[in-house]
Amino acid sequence: MKTGESEKPSLAKKLSIVFDRTRWEEKALIKAARRKRIQTNLIDAKNICFDLNARYDAEAYGDVVLQRCISYFRGLHITAVLERNGLQVVNSFDTSLVCGNKLFTSLALAKAKVPTPETYVTFTPEAALDVLDKIGYPAVIKPVIGSWGRLVSPIKDRATAEAILEHREQMGSSLLQIHYIQEMVKRPPRDIRMIVMGDEVVVAIYRSAPADTWRTNVALGATTTKCPITHQLEEIALKAARAVGGGVLAVDSMESPNGPVVHEVNSTIEFRGAAAATGVDIAARIIDHLLNILKK
Amino acid sequence: MVSYPTKFWKRKSFKLIVLYAFKNHKKILQVESQNRMKCRCSECDSEITIPKDAVEGEIVTCPDCGLEFELSFDKDGKCNLKIAEIVGEDWGE
């Protein structure tokens, strides 16, 4: 079916979208579902109260639930309750758990032999400094949980490393006491995002960092352009998606001198930039993917 | 056989519509502005116009003080504004 083409009326099917903030993506998904005449139930996660001894069925939550919470932990816990009640959630609890944590993602990718940047994890600033001295500068330090490039920092020398590690200690978050350290990949000032749905790479885009910056997050002003889906990229994206459990995913990779390396797989994907760069109605494709799941 | 002017602006019906719009433009604009909901900012009391196509959960920003609100509608369709949550460390994709 062509992108954006409406299907036959399917009023019997019911879809729920669990959200906690209505971004451009949620509005696009709601519009796409309405265009396809899918009965769509919008559930604001902030108003949910689950009775853990009660049963929640498809009557209340639909035949398939699309998890769109902007808060990772909120979404993950809601998915846990819904799946325990036998409901189908996209993405699944397992996929969301792995994708929401960079360390778990790296472990899954390494197990599946997906090329990734050289990555180390330490649990004290001293051990972090030791490993940084060993791998050399520059390097990158990232929070294991977080998005939009938040607190992702380049470490150019030992003095910077000491300062960043001290800040992390003082910030009080337990998550920031896990030091996820990566080599600084020698890449052009861009990365490649591939949107995967099931066994298909739907689109690929370059995300180019704005002038004088190095992070390539669209949330930080990166520009997007269409990227050709080569056989190598497709293979890597599908392998990475399968490694984390599959679903509707955004696989982020960098062009290293030795070929593409995957550094992240996102579970609650933002696709405004990809839709603008490629002209593909990604929201409609997500709804189609959900309908295909229902048919199985 | 009756012949009609080929250009639409020469037709009588079009001229009547233009005349009606010209005479009643104030009334038309008033109805249009009534269709758009308005709320007040809890911080600076400025008027916030809610876009016509706004949906539940959408963020609206006060044009004067910049405070962000999350939009919701009550049973009567009246809009309510609640100060939006600030970005959490687990927010994102």
C-alpha cells in the first residue's frame, strides 16, 4: 500500500494511544488513525489510575495500544500493567526497557554482533578517570537514561573529565553515578537515523549538527535530509532492531572510518524531521504497522 | 438562450456575496473571534488564544510571559490550562 493511502473502513478495530504530552507526532498519529477510520481512544497517562487486582481488557484499552509517553519510566510502567493484562502494546515492555537504557541497548547490540562504538561503563569517578586515561581523549560521556542529547558531553582532556564527573556526583541523580563512556567516533558532522517498523526500514535521514555544535539531535536544531537506504544500512538497521526486540524503532548510527556503527535505538520515536526530509507519511505507516499486527 | 458572463467576478451572485461581506465584515470577524477560545494566563493574566485545531494535551504558551500550559477540555468543551510539567531526566524518545 502506498504511503498515506487510506485503507478500507475498519471500524471494528480499536486503537488506544497512551500519551502524556501531545507533540507534533501524536497529532499526526491521531489524524492518520482518523483518516483510516480507526476507532481511536486517547488516554492521558497523567489521569491513569490502575487497580492492580483488576482486569483491563480490549474493551477498555483497544485491540492494540500505542505507547507514546514522553516520560520513559511512566510509559514503561504503564506498558508493564497493560501487558500483564494480556494487551498488545507497541512497543513491548522488553523493547522499551532495552531501548530506554543506553547500557542495556549496547549489551543487546553487542550480543547480536551489531557494530557499535567502543563503550565502557564504570560506577565511580575514579574508575571513569582510569578508563578515560586508558582509551585517551577526546571521549564522550552519556547518561544511561535520557534523550535529545541531554547531558551528552564531549570530554576533551583530563581536566574536563574531572569537572564533569564532579558535577555528576553533585547532581544527586543515582542514574548519573553510572558512567557510560564511549570513544569519540571520527565521523562527519552528522549521523544517520533509520526508522524501522517490523522487518522494514521505512526511511533513512541524515541529521546534521548546526554550525559550531557537534550533537546531531533534531531537538537541538539539527537539520534533516534524506539518506539513501543502502543494503549495508538496511542490514545493520534490521539487525539492531531485532536485537532490541523489534517494533517501531529509530536506529541511530554514525559513519565511522570502518563503516556504520549503531549508537542508539529509540523506542518512542520522534519523526517530524524524518517526515519533512523524506515526504513519507510516517504516522500513516505506523498506523498501517499496527493494523498489520492486528491481522496476524 | 441566456448567456452568462464567463468571468466569475462578473456574475451577479458573486457581486452579491462581496456586497454582503463588505457590509457585514465586522459581524463576520466577531463570529470568527468567538469561535476561537480564549483563556487567561495564571501568571500574568494575559489573554491566551487557543488555536482552533488544538487538541487535549497540547502545549500552549503565554504570548506575554512565556509560561507553558497544557491544554485540556472539560465536559462542556470549555478549555482549561494547567502549568505544563517541566522536562524530566527520563523525557525523550
